[in-house]
Amino acid sequence: MIKYLIIDDEHIAHDIIKGYCDLLPNMQLMKHCYDALEAFEYLSKNNVDLIFLDLNMPKLKGFDFLKTLKAKPKVIVTTAYKEYAIEGYELDIEDYLLKPFGFERFLKAINKAFAKPSAQQVISSQNRNISKRIFVKSDKKYIQIDLDKILYIEASGNYTIIHTTSKPITIREKVSSVLELLSKEVFLQVHKSFAVAIKHISSIEGNRVFITNHIIPIGKMYKNNVIQILK
């Protein structure tokens, strides 16, 4: 479960963000905060995984608020002011959404925040049992996928097939777009049409990778990738 706060002085912003989050599984709103001081008081006694943060608020501005936090959750900035983006990334925010933003852009920010964990997040995940995951759209609905359960991904024209331990999931995204969401330390591209989860490799023989009962070819251009993990 991803526990989150919305910190924004505009009620309509709360409605939009909560509406988007309600479309996704395992997103739990902990509190509506309409200024940074209200959020500061809540966070002094409670933990969350994610903050949606507006910048131009009364009493205390968004980035000034961030600088007061000792243990900072993941932060997605939601603002109408594009000129503060550089400062935001210097404060290690996950993404910077310019209002008004649509659901597809919002979903990309969520995936960016939780698909590639930092070392600190890995420790946090162990402590709070938070899985590494991405959200994908398949057959007109959004599905949450635990990255640990992905065996390999396969390109199929303008579609990508995500092969998991339970079933394949087909999404209308090019494989290159999916690879952007996946850590190169966890997933290895072995062919122009295939990337595999390193932890699920059973064996490598010749120009083939074996994962359970699946056989994935190794392309000539990607042999060096495979050689690197064998060293």
C-alpha cells in the first residue's frame, strides 16, 4: 500500500489528484493538507510514502517546507510554475508536474517514483513491506505489477508483452518505453525484442537464455550485456 498526502491550498487540486489515485490499486490517502504547516504537524507523528506537493502556498512555500523535513518521503511536485523545476530536482523530488496535467502524465510520475528504488527505498521497503511496482494499462484497465514477478518482457510491434510468474500481460507501449521504467541493474536487454529479469535466469547456453520453461534468444548486438553479468 502506498500511503500518500496531498498538500495544496486549492480544493480542486485535491479532487483531481485523489480522483487519479482512486483509479489505481493500493493508493491510500492519509490526509488532505491545505498548507505546509498542517502537513508538517501530521508528518511529525506519522509516516507516508509519497507527498503530492504544491509550491505556492500561504504561510510556508513548498520547497521551504521540504527543507524542514529530516526524513523525506518521495515527493511529486504539482504546480503551475515551471520556473522552479531545477530547484526541485536539486531537492531530490521524483517528478515535477505542471498543472493542468492529465492522467497519463500523472501515471508516468507514479511509475517513476516507485519503479526504480534507491538504496534508501530498498531499506524502507524491507521495513514497511512496500513492493517495487509499476502500473500499466491493459485492456482498458490499470494493473499493478510487482517487478519481482516479471520474468522477461517481449516486443510485439507497438505492443509489449510482460511475462510474469503468473500470466503474460499485453500493453500498448513500445518495449523501449517500458525499459525506461525498469532498472538496468535488475533487467538486462539481451535482444532488440527481449529484456530479462536477471534474478530469474536459470542458465545461459550459447545464444540462449533459459528462464523457467522459456527460451529467450541473445542478439549479436547484446552479447556484451550478457558477458558483463557472467564476469
